Amino acid sequence: MQNILFRADSSSIIGLGHIMRDLVLAKEFKNANITFATQNLKGNINHKIVEAGYNLEILKSNNQKELAKLITKLNINLLVIDHYRIKYEQEKYLKEKTGVKIFAVDDTYEKHNCDILLNHNISANPKKYKTKIPPYCELRCGTEYTLLREEFYKEKNKKYKKSKRHKTVFVAIGGTDHSNINISILKVLKKFKNIRVSLVTTKANKNLKELKRYVKNRSWIDLHLDSKEIAKLMRKSSFAIVTPSSIANELLFMDLSFLAIQTANNQIRMYDYLKKNSYPILKKFNTKKFKKEIKKRLK
């Protein structure tokens, strides 16, 4: 049996995306003994790893020596790295020390010392990896490899009766909303009649208390915490407001129109791709520009 170790983190600052997509990727390894190695950072979702039935090892740091010891201890055959702070030099060290095969998950076109590289985004450009990976590396790049949870395949062709009296807006500005713009978005949407909002976030959102106070007694807003029905909420919505991140893969798969607002530097590649392909997008949240875009959506 193959022993596979996933190295990724989640927190209120890092976000939850790395762990969430790795949980999808892990399902592709049938009959393997899978372990996740993560740090116990504030706002993490390590509990989701345990709930999914995988082994969990807590690391004290992001030190390469600590990880190498764990690889040896668990007799790991394949190391899946989905971490912006583990780069080429660390990968080289781990291969030299343990001989482990490395599977790198990348969406920022960094240089890697790996055996397999995956960029599953719609924006993925294989040409950009020409000088970034070893000649023997297997490159998995583009929509052919997009990681989608099973719920999206189940919901894609379902039909739900939508209200003629109002439009439902799906809002997802990351599980942690580190930019804290959810309330700013809601304040603009409040100015429009006949709008309902399905807002999704998680308990890892450090601004959750403030958000809950705002949402309270506003019947036109439905707040969904740690929802397991994201695909269903998308299918029931008229359009979406999101970040230019991996959620764009899901929205395009579900054929739901959207407006994307950049909130972090690691979203720049997806932002550039969406802009180049004429998708509605904002470089940052701006009340005036945002309101103008909502008017277009409602028409």
C-alpha cells in the first residue's frame, strides 16, 4: 500500500483553500494510506481532515528537518506539497534526505524540484512551467485536472424554481474574509430592491461576530456557515460575487455568471486571466464601481 503525506496549512490569514482542494485530491488516491501534516494555526480547519477519515500529524513549525523526520518515520512514498512557503530548495532538501517522490500543487508558477506538478485552475498556462520544473516532471495543467467536489457533479444539471419577485445573489469572499469586505458588499446590495443574498463563510472568519451582528434581523440575507451545499446554493442563485480564486473554476463549471473582486496578491494570476477573457472583475473593492457592476447584473 502506498503511503502518502499531504503537507498544507490553513488559518485565518492563509485561508482554507489549500486544505479544501487537497481533500478533493486525496480522494483520487484509491487504496492508499493518507496522512496530512499541518501546523495548528489560528483559525485552521484541521478538524475537516479528521472528519474525512484521514490521519493527522501536527507539526511544530514549517521546518524542513521536522518534515523530513516525519517522512522517514511514516515511510512515505509520495509527498504532496500545497504550500506557498515550501519552495524549490526545501523540495530539493527533502528529496536528497528521504528519496521521497514529490507531487507539487502550484498556482503561482514557482520553480519546483518535483516529480509531478499540478495546476488545476482554468487560468493555468503550461508554457510558463517550461523552465520551472525538471525535464522528468509530469505536468498536469489546466481544466482537464480541475479539482471539484462530488457535490458539483451532482448539482450541475439540477433545476430549481427561482423566484420571479427577486434575484438571489451568491456571495463568497473566502472562508476567512481576511479583507473584511462582506459587510461593505451587503451595504451596497441593500440599496437594491428585490434582492436576496446567500452569503457563505466559515467559523474561521475572524470578522464573524461583526458579520453576524449586521446580518441579524435582515431577512433578505441568509448566512451559511461551513456549508456542505455550496453547489446547491450556486444553482439556486442568479449570479455570484466572489474573489478571483479557485471558486471561479466551480462557478464556470456550474455556468453561473459572477463578478470577481481581488482581495489578495496570490489571486493576481486568476485576475489577469479573467480580465483578459472579458469576465467582470474589480482590482479591489470600490463602492461606486461595485454598485455600477451590480446594476449591470440586475438588468
